[in-house]
Amino acid sequence: MNKATKIPEPTIERLAIYARPLEELVRAKVEVISSEKLAQMCDVNPAQVRKDLAFFGEFGVRGVGYNTQDLLEAIRKILCSDRTWTICIVGMGNLGKALVDNENFKKRNYRFVAAFDSNPEMIGQQLSCGLTVKSFEDIVKTVLPLRIEIGIIATRPSKAQQAANLLMDAGVKAVLNFAPTHLRTPECCIVENVDFTVKLENLVYHLEEI
Amino acid sequence: MNKATKIPEPTIERLAIYARPLEELVRAKVEVISSEKLAQMCDVNPAQVRKDLAFFGEFGVRGVGYNTQDLLEAIRKILCSDRTWTICIVGMGNLGKALVDNENFKKRNYRFVAAFDSNPEMIGQQLSCGLTVKSFEDIVKTVLPLRIEIGIIATRPSKAQQAANLLMDAGVKAVLNFAPTHLRTPECCIVENVDFTVKLENLVYHLEEI
């Protein structure tokens, strides 16, 4: 597939979602899956699945389905998740600790290589993953030589902008922000915000429909 | 607006996203916002904003913009987030603790009224929010009389299905699942899965584009 083709944002997000059941199927040695079944597993319309996958050329065999292994590999290649990514994390409260232990990160080759906090009580603590929590002052000198491209912010809101600034000074290009605040970043840095209540509002909307 | 109108899923999700900067604007007493500016604040195409809002009738004044307060109230009404929702949570490890303390839940009228864990060391602990952690055996008898409609699962994967079954026995109709596992639930129960790595894969895809 050609990266010059402009792929719609929702398609990119759905590709990551299609990869989830495919991982399970490959593990269970199921070799072929129909678009209907995959759609059902992901709670997406089958026509949407076929349309999304058509962006990347011919995957499926009409009337048979997709080879699970081939499709998974192709999606990983498209999403660049076929390699290991190193991540640093700022904010080692309950959320930060939950994130470094989250099995999905490990399973998908995201590796935490540095952890930071501004709270003197946290600094120096050894985490269950083996990392030692460092101070904010250590961010640039730790992250820069490791060439870490992705940073996660899990601080309280009042510390998030400072964390973002330090990460950018350290050459980080992409930030996953869990702090409930808007970050000001230059154009060259990509920020994705995670807000749990967006999902909750979806749920509530559908709850009223029942 | 009429709930019979079938509103596309992505529109519902974006409405929750539009509400975020609108809350800030209302707080800052900014009375009017253009679709261009709102789109920019949410990282969405302006045409998309206008199209999404058009589902719900006439909000904006051409050439002027939207009244921030009116628009926010209308979105909240559509999403049913204009009332207080009570929630229970199962799994009081680091993630569970982070969730009950998350400011976005408080800010948006989601109130945690019960917390459960299967770990004997956790049961009986008093949380910073004031709740006391109860055992799995207490789920049905606690949740049922409180008529709680929404449950959050933040257990380890091996406990998630048991948690879901107990929540459904207790009359819960909607589950926000943070455990990295697929839950089997009857059709009448809505499940939204939260997988942080989906967002990360989005980031990584765009990182390769830079």
C-alpha cells in the first residue's frame, strides 16, 4: 500500500480494532475469516470492513474470506505496529502504574524504557516492571540519548503542560495524553488525548435507546 | 431532536468531543464560537462539525457561529449527559483507583457509588473517594437495590467475565470494560471496550508520516 493515499482517520482507528480479534484467531489457529464474522467480532458493519480493507489492495477471496495471518500482518505493517516501539511515561500515580503493567502494551511491542514523576516521594521508587522512577529534571538527559519517540502523560492536570514541554525538548514527537487538560504543542508534535468519559457518554446515549 | 433519527456512531463520539472545549469556553465566558474554531480545537474538519450538528436542527447562525452555552446544553441533552449517572466499579487495583479519582468523571456528573474487588487484601479498604471496597459476593445485593445502570470493569483479564456476569445479574445494562479481554454478554447489555493501545497505534501511524 502506498502511504501517499490519504486514508481516512476512522479507517486507521478501525484497523487497530480489527487487529484485536485477528490476534486471537491466529493464536487459536483459525486460518480464514469472513468479513461478516470479523465485522461481528468488532461490532462494525461488514460493508465497512470490506471498504476499509479495500484501501490496501486485495486481501480477501470473494466467498471465502480473509487469511487471518496475512491480514493481521498487513494491518500491522500499515499501522507500523510490526516493530517494537520504546515509550517513556511521565506521572507515576495510580494511572501511570496501571499503564506500565497493562498487558496490551506488552503484547503489542510497546516497551516502557523510562518513567518520571515530580513527586519527591515517588522519585527513586522501583516499579514492578523493573524501571526506577526519575525526576522531571532527568527527562531531557534520559530520553534524548535513547531517541524515544513516544511519550505518555499520566500526570495530574497542573503538571501536564510542563511534562509535555520537557518531552518535546527531549525530541519526543508523539504524546498520548491521559491528563484531563488541553496541551499546547507545536505543529510537529502529535498529541492524542485519552478521555474515558467520551466512551462513557457513548454508553449512556445507547442506554437511553434500550 | 428526535431519537428515531438514526445518528451515525462516529457523530455520537464526536459530539462528546465537541463538548470538551465548549465546557472550557462557557467557563471562560466566551459566548460565540465559529465552526472553524471549534473544529480546530477538536482537530476535526469544519465541514464535519457543521454536518454533525446539522443532525440536531439549527444551532448556528451563518457567518456568526454557535452560542457556546446553547450548543453545550443541546449536546448534553442529546448524549443524556445532562443528568447525574451512578456507576459501580469492579477491580480496585491501580487502574480502578485512578478511575475513581479521575476528575473528568466528577466534572461530568458520573458518580461512583460502589466499588468491588476479589482480592481479600483489598476488601474493606477505604478509598480516597470515601467508598469502602466490597467483595464480589456483595455485587448483586449492593448494586440491585441502588438500580445502578453502568458498571466499569477494571479487573485483571481472568476476573473480567465473572465481574461482567455478576454486574448483569445485578441489573447493570451498560459496561465500560478496561480489561484486555473480550466479554461475552447478552444482546441487551451494551459493552464498550477501552484499549489504550488503539490510540497508540494511531499515534505510531502518524509518526511514520512525519
